[in-house]
Amino acid sequence: MNSRLLTYCNLNFIGYEEAWEFQHELLQLRKEKKITDVFLLLEHPHTYTLGKTADKKNLVGSKEYLEENKISVFEIDRGGDITYHGPGQIVGYPIINLNEWHNDTHKYLRALEEVIILTCKEYGLETGRNPKYTGVWIENRKIAAIGIKISNWISMHGFAFNINTDLQLFNGIIPCGITDKEVTSLEKELGKEVSIEEVKEKLLKHFIEVFQYGTIETVQKDKFILLA
């Protein structure tokens, strides 16, 4: 299994809609076996996304609030309720064929959590899971949200990990529909700003470890455009 190849692409800062369309392109390429597994890391501008089962009442920010804070809203095809994406938050999108790892959605979710748990541990933070809610937690504070879609056992969407995130912008939603928990970030927990690129390197290292890849190739987005 550890002979598998992972293609890594750092998209830096990219609009939500552009990244969503890119994921669908990669999903199709993966189904056609034109590419290997792909792992994208990036940041989005201010965005609220509502999953397939989201309750629209959990979007509590008014039209004026959205305009004032320049927040876009998208209803999308992942599982889960509503969440926030924005600068200072690392979003990870794995486009991977679970048939070549474990075709087990529960195991996949726990593995994504483990990648973030191991990354937080490098910063001296003890994080864990909540038996009721998907994601990564520090006591009752959520530091990372997870929402995925699986098509023909190929994954898309993924996780949102708060690093230097402006947590005030979670006030426009009821995050993941959970009313009695807080959100947090690496910056808040450590009391200092953290390098986004440094965290990406640690996430990539642990992703390779948890998902048991033997080889990694780093590419630019343009490489996939040539294959589409």
C-alpha cells in the first residue's frame, strides 16, 4: 500500500467557486485514472458554505452583515451543515480513491481528524474527537471542521483548520448547527500568530503518514489543466 503516489498542490489563496469547480475536474480525472490521488491545501476569501443537509436558519448574518464583511454564500454538495472559510484558515481537499486505501467512510473521517490531531500535537496542543460531532476539538472548542463527499469511492471536499482565522466571522452563522460549543484557532490557543506555510508542511507530512503514501509529487495547478 505504501507504494502509492500522492500529488500535492498548494493553491495558496483561491476563490471558493474556482476551487469547487477545480475539485470536480480532478474528481473526473481521478475516475478516469488520468491522475493519481491529489491533496490540495489553500485559503479562501470570506465564505459561508451550506452542505446538503444544512438548515438555512443557521445562517444568522443579515444581508447587510454579509455585504459589510464581503462574505459570499454557497450551497454545495458536501455533507454537513454550515461553516465558514476565510483568510488565515487552511482548507484541505483530498481527491483520493478510497478503494486503494480503505473504502470506509467512517475510517476516512477519523483519518482526516488524525492528520489535524498530529499537526496540533507538534504545537504542544492536546486535541481530540467528540463522539457526537465530526471534527477536531480542544475540550469544547472546535479547531477544525470536516465535511466530505464520496463519489464512486473517490473523495472531495475535506477539512477547514483554523490557524490565524478571524473567529468573529463565525458570529454570522451557527457553526455546523451546534449551539453550545465554541470555535478556536491555533493562534488563539498558542497566543501568537502561526506561519500558514509551516502548518501546511506539517499537515502534508502527517497526511502522507496517515494515508500511507510511498511517494509524493509536488505540482502546480497548471499541470492538471493540460490533462482535462
